[in-house]
Amino acid sequence: MSIKPVVAISADRGIPKSQLDKLARQTALPLASPKLNADFLLHITTDKLELRKIESRIKKPAKNNLAISVDFAEGKAQHRRLHGGGKGQDIAKAVGLHKMSEPIVLDLTAGMGGDAFVLASLGATVDMIERNPIVHALLNDALDRAKLKVDAELQAILERLTLSKQNSTDYLNQLNEHSLPDVIYLDPMFPSRNKKAQVKKEMQFFHDIVGADEDSESVFLLALNKANKRIVVKRPRLAEQLSEAVQPAFVISGKSTRYDVYLPIKE
């Protein structure tokens, strides 16, 4: 059983304490203090919210301390929006954007929001569900910052994105036949089965905070009768299926990623 890391809230000088207190209430995290031996800091800078990993106090601090944040206006999100390949991308084919022009997609594992943003940029309306309060805070901060940009195309994309802090099972159980999405999308976090496998530093950092989605199979099985058109599960290309109980209708496989596509099972 892995030890849950200690995360505390901190901020740049000049940030009002009321802003720290508000974030502490939203995330149920303590404020940083010398007495608290934190492993990570959810840090408010003057222009964004970021999660920072604290280096060992025994060693000298690294020149580039690892920190992650979410950005929908610049960087990877902007590059993929402009040069990502449009509806020819595997994720677009898996979700069915060639058959549905403006589907409603329920992303049950929002994570850093990359896939949800891509789908919204291609015309889908995406409801992002994220239960981890730290990740939810990073996503919410990114949405707030992006909404300040003077970019009509970006603003149109943001209007198709919503974010909820909720457990996926609870969210699915409250859906009725009149509120079902067209597509349910799942990209569960799993523990690495190969300790020698090279994992991107950022993803390992993210994994430390989120941990494995131990309930991913049960969420998937529940989702099978909660979509109108299809259920899409994103997996590493060589990984096992999320559940052996149900076989996908078809699979779209790329160099490193695979999308298992299932048709809904009506009760």
C-alpha cells in the first residue's frame, strides 16, 4: 500500500491570505508551515496555480524544480488545436465525430483536461468530471485564465467545456434516460506493472498525487448503460482490456495508445 503524499498550500509574496484560505477550503488542504513536512505544494503564483514537488532537504534543490499546471490557451493545448490533425485524430474517430457533428461527451476521468479540450475544439460538448480536489483546482484555474484571453475561437471552445468536482459513480447514478450523454469517455490511471518501464517524469508526478483508479472497472461497467451511442476507453496500446467481462465493438490503435470502443448495453 502506497503512502499518501502530504500536500500543502503556498503562494508567492503579495498574494492575499484570503486567497490561500479560499483554496484551502475548496481542497481541504492545510496551509504550508515550517512544522508541516509536505511532499508537494499547491502553489498560487501571480499568474497561475501550479503543483510543485518539494526536493529532498538533504540534497541541494534541483535547478528546475518539477511543477505542473494546466493551460488551455497556450503550449500543448494551443499547438494541438492548431496542428493536431482535426477529426482525423484517433480520439476523434473513437468518439465518433465523423458520425456525430456535435455530440455530448461525458469525460469521467478529466485528469489534466487534454483530451476533453481536443474534443471540445472539434465541436463536442464535454462535461469533465474530476473527483481529486487538487486536479480539479488546477483545471478550474486553467479555465478561469483561458476565459480572460481575447480569442474568439478559444472562447467558443470553452463554452463547450464544463467541469464538476464529483465522484464518477455518483454522477452516473444520478443520470436518467433523458440526461444520458451521447458518449462516455474513460482514461483511467493505472499503477505501472513494469517497474523498469520508463514513465514520463510529469506523468509519474501526476500519478503520485492521483494514485490508481481502483474502481475503474466498476465505473466502466456502470457506464455501459449510461450512454446513448458509445463508451470509449483509452488504454496504452499493449495494455489489457479494462474488463474481460465485455468485449469492445471495435478498437482503434495507434503507436502508443489504443481506444476500445463499446456499444451501450440497454437495461
